[in-house]
Amino acid sequence: MKHRKSAAVAQHIQKSHYKWKRNMLAAVLLALCLASLVLMQNQCNRILKLRSRSLLENEQKIAFLFIARNRLPLEMVWDAFFKGEKSKFSIYVHSRPGFLFNKKTTRSEYFLNRQVNDSVQVEWGEASMIQAERILLRHALEDPLNERFVFLSDSCIPLYNFSYTYEYIMSTSRSFVDSFADTKEGRYNPKMGPVIPVHNWRKGSQWVVLTRKLAGIVVNDTTVFPMFQRHCKRKSLPEFWRDHPFPADPSSEHNCIPDEHYVQTLLAQEGLEGEITRRSLTHSSWDHSSSKDPKRRGWHPVTYKVSDATPMLIQSIKVFVSPLVCLKLMNVSALSLCPTFSNYMDLINLRPTVTFNGVPSF
């Protein structure tokens, strides 16, 4: 009997000892978990502080987004423009799939390997153009220092030096988006109605300058873009009709050019028009009256040839006012006010002859 009692006591002591060890182990593990959480939180806070400090110490950048066919024929003009300002800008180029900017295809160090790796084949007047814009924005948004996003064509040149352009673009919290209600041209397709009401339909230049917030809106859009892919299409051209049957009623086609409507309509749809200045910073001339070449007339702006590139032309495009004065006049509706870039320059053989503050003079 006494032996059984001793065995029971020993068993009880053993169980108590086991339970105590288990509780101690649990307490140690809990303490380790809490310590790990505290360390992780401190590490996270330190990383966030370092990131915030880095963002403050590093200058905000402008992302220059080039939409090109292949090479950039005016790359050396841009090379002179960018020289000495590497911390204030980044470059992204969308060219045809498979085209690489390497030492064989570009002479400018600023464009080396700056092509996006998921480009699409772009056709004028098709939704592939706005798809290319969204691809460029998505890549540019990966850099947290990019605060402004400027769309440019491969025939575009800067009109002012980098410091002027940078100050002008960064001195306002608004985006530059040429946008107006389009009610006359019949481009709106009523099939868009359930998603995009006609009162939100807008038109303007595709050469916009976006803030980081609005760039994110464009990239994350899953509503307006699919509607444009399905229902915003340009009217069939005569050369297309030669090889395809005529539509039953050609006049019923909606001649919708996606890149002239997409960003503008999306921002109206999102109620963000209060955050834009309604004009483009890129100059384009639609006055074909002085052109004797019929090939230079049509649906595209005037293309300036080498013979056109006189000092008089460049000076006629420029507006010699300071960035501050331009910003004070920002809400004036004149589209020609303070352009910082000029588009449709077919100046492949043009070379900067004189540089002033890093900017070529012609």
C-alpha cells in the first residue's frame, strides 16, 4: 500500500514537472515571438524612415516616356538636353517588340537599354497606342522618385533647357492634359453608354504630362480601357476598302481615335478634371495652308522638314516668359501658351550646332 502511494506521489511530481517545463517552454517561445515582433517592427520603422529620408534627400524626377517606331532619330538633341541632369529624370522607351536600344542602335548613353521588355505592336488609330502608354506608365511607376510623367513621340524635341523645363513642370501640382467636351465630330459610340456616359466624353492631345496620382489612375483602370478596346475604332480608310467589302453604311462608323480620347475621358469619368490644366505642353501645328506638298496634309499635324528648321520657326513656337509667369497664366485657354516641346520634327540629319546651357540652338 505504502509502495503504491509512493509511486502515485512520484507520478504526480513527474507530471507536475513535465507541466512546468511545458509552460516554461511556451513562455520562452512566446517571449521570443514578442521579441521578434518588436525587432521586426523596429526594423520596419527604420526602413520606412530611411526610405522617407531617401525620398527627401533625392530629388523628385520627371519620367520621359517615348513612344517610338524603332530608333529615336532625334536622340542627340535629347542627349544635349539631358546632359548633366542625371539625378532629375528617368527614361522609358516603347518601340516595336524585339527592338533593343544598345550601342548599335543608339549613340546616346541615356537611351541604352531603356526600352520596355513587354512592348506591343502599335498601329495608328488603334487601342494599341493607349496600351503602349499604359505599359510605359506601369514601368515608370516602379521608381518611387518619379513624380511627373511626360509622353513624347520619336519626332519630338525640347524647346528649352532642362532646368527651365524641370522647374516649369514641377512647380505645379496639376497635370497638363489638353481636354474638352467633344460633341460635334460623332466619335462617341453609343455602345459605350452603359459605362461611359456621353457627358463624360472628352477629346484632346495624347501628349500629356501626368502627376504620379493620375498616372496610377491610368494604369489601374479596368473599366474605361476595355470599352475603348471594343468600341473606339477609327473609320475604315479608302485603301482598306480596296481589299475588304464596304461597310453597309460607311457614314454610320464612329471615327474614334483612342489616344485622342482615352486619358481625357478616363479623368472625366473619375471626377478628376479639377486636378488638370487643360492644355498640352507639346506644340503641334495643324495649319497645312502653307504646305505645297499634298502628302503633308491629312489627319496628322504638320511635319517640319530640315528646310523648315530655321531660327525663325523655333522662336515662333517659343514663348519667352519665365515659368512663374506661365504658371500664373495657366488657366488661359490658348493652346499655344508656353509649350515646352515641339512635335512632328522630321529632322533626322539635324544636329545641334550651338549649345546654350546644355540646349541646342538651331
